[in-house]
Amino acid sequence: MDPLAPALSEFEEVLAKLASYLGAVERPEVDYPSKFAFVSARLHKLRPDPAKVNQFLSSLGPLKYLRNLRLEGAYLNADVDPAALARSLFDAVSAAGERYGFSERCRGGKVLIEHTSANPLHPLHVGHGRNAVLGDSLARLLRFCSAEVEVHFYVDDCGAQVMYAALGLAEVEGYVRSAVAKGAKPDLIAGYVYSVSTAIAEINRLKKAAEGAGEEKRREITAEIDEWLGVIKRHMDVEPDLVNALAERLGGRDLAAEAAELNRLYEAGDGEARRRVRAVVDLVLRGQRETLERLGISIDSWDYESELAVWSGAAARLVEELRRRWPQYVEDRGGALVFRADKFVDDFGLREELDLPKFIPPVTLTRSDGTTLYVTRDVAYALWQAGRGADEVVRVVSSEQTHEQAHVRIILWALGHRDAAKRVVHYSYEMVNMPGMKMSARRGQYVALDDILDEAAERSLQAVKEKDKESAAAIAEKVAVGAVRYFYLSASPRRPIDFKWDVVLNMRSNSGPFLQYTYVRAASILEKAGSARPKPAVPDKIEQEEASLVVKLAEWPRAVASAASDLRPDYIASYLNDLALLFNSWYEKYPVLKAEEPLRGFRLALVEAVRIVMKNGLWILGVPVLPKM
RNA sequence: GGACCCGUAGCUCAGCCUGGAUAGAGCGGCGGCCUGCGGAGCCGUAGGUCGUGGGUUCGCGGCGACAGCCGGCCCAGAAAUCCCACCGGGUCCGCCA
């Protein structure tokens, strides 16, 4: 139910009458500028004669929801009667109860959301945090809107990088397993193995490249080697035994060749290769899943690239199909197959239809050894996703992959899956930058999500009023989750954000903890008031601050619907912040519990509405709701 | 070299898709408010040539060679918002993922 609907439809009726009174064909659109707490329509296109409009206005009888209709400049304005609005608000809240906010304006349907999909090689870091929180809140938002949502995590367990980690782990598996048994976080320690193995492989490769290179080239290579030595050294400080063992057993081997061979075997489904690769992948996934759970994120389906794209034969089949359908666009370059997506898009004029960037590069489908590439496997995966019967497949993927995601849509189209190509959307978001630091998961150079949560929990513990140590820690943890999630959601996805501790750990206005605190206040008042509350009576005269609060609360279903249709959870964040500011101002000024009846009942009903909206909004953001803090 | 995203108060950001009335918050600054329903709060105040420079579009009637032109009417022929160029920041353009 939408409490604003009756007032707005009344206004529409007035506009329709006005239009016909003026003999106009077009009817002006209704604006709802919330900051003015009135409704408005631009009459510019009607070129009205003010005298005639005023004549019309004076001929109107009394209205139910609107007061003080007036022509201001070229605008027709009307105040919404706050008492009438309050009545429809209370009706809506009592009808919807705890689900207040859901309305018929919400989009429903079936949606598949893929998010996070981090490489199974290292812990989740601040960059993945944005993806995970965005994707999860999107899922919550649509679920709140009664959409049927499936959340998927794509496990990239193929490709060269995974193989280095697998080669490394094979040499130190006993050590790693016993460390994990003793409580080490599996993704963290597996991440060390990955970085160190990669570093050793890189150093070997670079040393070979240096032989026979010119003076200048050699200097460049030496600098690069030093950088990788630095990576090893940093890990040495944390895990000397592990690093020494890896250096001893991997040093001097041709890891690039071994990785390529392991990759080939893995794609072929060789038993031993599977065991070795999955050993490292599953170790990391265990850790990543723990971090996600800590953030309140659950995944419905973990989709392994190897199974869905490679072993099923889907990737190979689609390459063949592409070749058969479009031989003139598939080129053989020394055994590697290249699809001329650039030419294809030009020839078929797909730019607009598939919402593509202006520049599209050709795309390599297979290596010369016959193994597949990421994009090719991703097309197979997209095809699988599209086959699950969702109206829309939302892939939360960073803007870095704009071209790759465009390739996926183009190839789907080329394969004849034109409908799927349009249903698969790249939900793009910008990067999280660490000022003064180049993040690189390969080099083990990043700030892990776990570390941020730990730091935030420690910081918030100081402010927790609860005396009991254990429950205080539990509260601090939830405050930390709220702070971190809100940080990611308070910026528009299309804007790059800088990771700054003081912003993430902000616990004042415009933060997760601020909203949690506001909820606690509202809940605390209601608790003291007791449970028996009759239907509230709306007073004739409503204070200014009360009216603003009523309007904001009445807007909630529309805020939800527009966030859902634009796929913008950040709208919810800013709505809740506005609501909290309004509620806090009102709260300072007007007593609730000590007010006389019937005012007390009215104010309690407002507090109850705030509580429900805050609870639902916080749920959508994934910011934990606390009874006390 | 080409492409995409961003440039709004000292700092962080919303508004841009769908152009119109005083460009909204927060942080930080300054000055206030705790014998009060939870001060992780509230009130007040200062702070903006919306990166720079160009361009572009509105209603009605008549004519039309479909480029526009004429007429009166009107708060107004409206740009942070659309287009172009340039500048600054980020990202991508791989037999990586």
C-alpha cells in the first residue's frame, strides 16, 4: 500500500479537470518534490492564462487530501494535508504491518544475481567487499519486493593462476592443513601459497628472459625481479617456514610449463589434476564463505567454471558452433581461434541493441594448445545462467571488465541467443582505490575484508554501553558489519571510491551505526510504552516537524520501488539517513511517552512506523538491527 | 592512439537517464544544548562562478521549397542535467582472470 497514492491521484484528477477546462490536450505531469512537502505540476506547456486558472481553482469544491491549491509562477502547487496523509500512513502501516514498504509498484519476477565471484586464490579484500555488499543488497531489495531471487557465485577454478597455487600447495599441503587445523584462516594461508608460488614462477621466468637481453631490457627485468623478491620477503616475515619450504621445492623448476600442463590436464578432467586444483580452491572458498557469512551474505549456488563450462563440453561446443555459423568471423592464428567481434558488431550494427561501448576489440577464444580462455568459458556460463528461467540475469562485475562482458553479450547474440544476450546485464560498479597503495592480490598486497571488520569491531567496542563482555563483543561485531556495509552502499556504484579508514569507521551521521542507533532509540521508546496500543487518533493540528516525518514515512514504498527498478540500493541508504535525521530532530523536540492522550497515541504510532521502516530498510542494506547497543 | 566512468562547499558525496521555482546531505570549522523517551544525539552558523569554453531545444495559429519564416500570447524562449571540444583523475584495449 502506498499512502501517497490517494493524495496524488486526487491531484491528478484536478489536473485533468484543469486541462479540459483550458481546452488542452496534454496533461501536465505530477511532480512530487519531497523537500517542499507539497505536490506540484509544471504548467509551462499549457501556457495558461493565470486569470483562467484562478477562476478554475475557485470553482473547485473542497478536496480530501489537498489544501491551498495555488498558481505560483508556472506551477500549480498544493499542500498535502498532513492529517489526512497521516491517516493514510497509519492505514497503510496497519494493513501491511511488518512488511510496510512493499507495494504493487515494486518490480517482482524472477531474477538471477551473480556477485562477488572472486578468484579462489586469496581472501576477499576491500574491492570484493563492494561487489559482495552491492550484490547482496540488490538481492535483499528485490526479495523485499517479492521477486524470486537466486544468488550465484561463479568459482573461477580454471586458468593459469589457479595452477600456480595448486603446484605450490602440493608441496606444502601437510603444513597448511595442520595450520588450518590449529585455527589459521584457510583463505589467508592459501593466499600466501598463491603469492609466493607466483613470485617464484615469475622470478624464474624473468631470469630466463634476462639471458641474452640487451643492457636496458636487463635493467628493467632486474627491477621486476626485485619487486617479486620483495613479495617473497614480506611473506617470509609472516610465515618463514612456509616460504622456505616453497622456495626450496619450487625454485629452479619450469613452473610456467608445469602450470600449462596441469591446466591442460585439469580441463581434460584428469583425476589427479582435479584433486590438486580442488584442494587449493576449496580451501580458499571455505575462508571466503566465512567472510561472507560474517557480512550476512549467503550464496544459493556455487557454480564451478570447470564443471559448467569445461567438463560439460559447453565451451568447446560454443566455439564449434561459432565457427560453423560464422566462419568468416573466426580466424585461426597459429592454432588459437579468434572471433572478430569488432567486425561482427560493425556489420550487424549491434552497438545500440546490446548497449555496447564504442570500441570492441577482437576476442581470442582458445589457446593454441586447445584450452579455453576466460571469456569463452564465461559465455558458456552466461548461457547456463540464461537457461535457468530468470527474467533478468544481473551480473555484478567491476567496470574493468566492460569489454569482456560486452564480448559475452555479442557472442550470445552471434550464437543465436539474442533474447539471452539482452537479458544478461552487466551491473557495473567502479573500483575501490587504496590511496598510496597499488592493490594486487597476486602480490599479496591488499587490505583484507576481515581486517577491516576486525578494526571496526575494535573501534566500536569502545562506544558500546553493554557491560557484559561477551554480549558487548557481539554487539560491536554487528556495529562493525553495519559500518562497513553502509560505507559501500553510501556511494553510487558508478563512482570510484577511495578506501579511507576514517570514512569506513565513521559512526556518526550518515553511517550504519547512526541508523542502528536511531532504531534502538525508537525500539526503546516503544518498549517502555508497553504493547497495548489502540488505533491512533490523528490530531487536527500537526506540528511542522511532525508533518515532515509523516511525509517521509509515507514516501517509503516509493523509495523502495524506485530503488528496485533502478537497481540502486544506495537510494535506500540515503532515504534511511534522511529519515533518521528527521526522526532525531523531532524526537529532541516533542516528548512521546509524557505527552497527553490522544497526542501520545499519535506520536507512538509515528515511532512505530519509524521502527518498521528502519527495520526493513536496514534489512535491505544488510545492516544488522540491534535491540540495544 | 582508441574507448568507458568520474570532476558539484576545505574534505566525502547525492541530484544528471526523464532540462524548469531558492543545487541537497554528512565530515571537518565556529557557537550553543546533558537532574530529560538512549548525547553513537540535537540546535545555530560560516562555506558553492556545479572542472573550463562553446553549442542546442521548448507552447499556439498561419505559411512552407520541411531548411525555416511570420504573428500575437507568455513567468520564461529554461542547462549541474542534453551535445561538442579541452583540461584533470580512474579504468580498459592479453594465447590474464
